Amino acid sequence: MTVDPADVAARLSDLRARLDRAGGGGIEIVAVTKGFGADAIRAAVAAGLDRVGENYVQELVAKHAEVGDLLHDRAVRVHMIGRLQTNKVRQLAGRVDCVETVDRAGLVDELSRRCPGMHVLVQVNATGEPDKGGCDPGDVGALVARASEAGLVVDGLMTVGPTTGGPEAARPGFRIVRELVDRFGLAVCSMGMSDDLEVAVQEGSTRVRVGSALFGARPPA
Ligand SMILES: *Cc1c(COP(=O)(O)O)cnc(C)c1O
């Protein structure tokens, strides 16, 4: 699936206008390139974005081989935003700057062993959907503490809105996660994707993760 850099630049200005209208002008944008090749990363960087997100370790490794130097030269931060198996963690070292999907103690322990000092977000499942990653809201404090004690740098929390129900259905969960960010004195609140970013900004997001609104519809996985 090829990506036209001019399309990405045009979609980025639309995205920035949407964020402005929602009151989130200066918010961080993670360009989610899952399903697309390294050309999506090149287009995002050319358009001026400085954070890219990957969901799958295998894709991450392949793209890093192609554009790792570009990412390094332009100081582009790479975010792991997909569900993470413990046995894949060692492949993140040297390739990823922030792991946004820390949701269990075993993952904290493996990250501290393989990627000491890694920046992380604790992912919260605020919708109760059983098939979603993330810890229960009530377990956030313990995970934040464990990660900090293990020498990881806990920047904040991350959440994904519900799969069905439309953007408004995401609001209650986003509100819970923002409250937790404040309760634990954290800085980053990563929530909002292409379809629900306005609601996320209204509820206090500091970082949106955007794929299809930048790159178009994803090829089927
Ligand atoms: C795919 C994905 C995104 C981006 O989704 P879009 O709807 O394409 O913007 C954001 N966050 C996570 C965790 C994802 O898996």
C-alpha cells in the first residue's frame, strides 16, 4: 500500500484544523503507520511530524531497518502502541522511545530488564471490554509504582475508546483516565484516535494517536 506524501501533508493540515477547533492546538500527534510501509513514516516526517506509532513488533523491526537512520537524524520518537507479548520486548531496545501499552506486572519486569530507563505509559482499560488491552482503573496506582521502582520512566497513561458506539461513547472512559492522570501527578494523557479525537481533547488528552486520518484507510491486516 503506497502513501502519497502530498496527501499526508494535506491530511495533516486538516487534522491540525480539527484539533484547533476542538481546543487542542498544541497537542502531541503520534502518526500511526500500522499496515503501511516505511514510505508512510517518510511521508509523516516530511510533513513535519516528530512521533510515529507502531502496533506490531515485526513491522516495527522491518521499518526500522529501512528508516531507522532517518528517524535518528530527525529526532523522531517511536511509540509502541500495540499489545505486547513479553517475549518480544527485547526487540524494542534501541528501536522504541516510549511503550504506551504497559498493562501488567510481568511486562514492567521484562521492560526493566531488557530496556532499562524506557519511557512508558500505563494502558488503562476504561471500557470494561474483555478483548481490550489495559489494566483495570483500580490497578493503575500499583503498576505506576512498580514501573517507577523498576527504573522505568512513567510519563502518563494511555487508553483506547470503545470499539462500538461512536465518539460520544468514549467520553466516560476518557474522563476516568484523565482523572487518574491527575491523581497520580502524571503529565501525559494519550487518548483519541481518528474518529474520537475531538471528544478526547475535550476530556483533557495531551496526545492523540492518529492513523487513518493521516494515511487513509488501512489495508486489511
Ligand atoms: C490503530 C490505532 C490507532 C490509530 O487508529 P486510527 O483510527 O486509524 O486513527 C491509535 N491507537 C491504537 C492503540 C491503535 O491500535
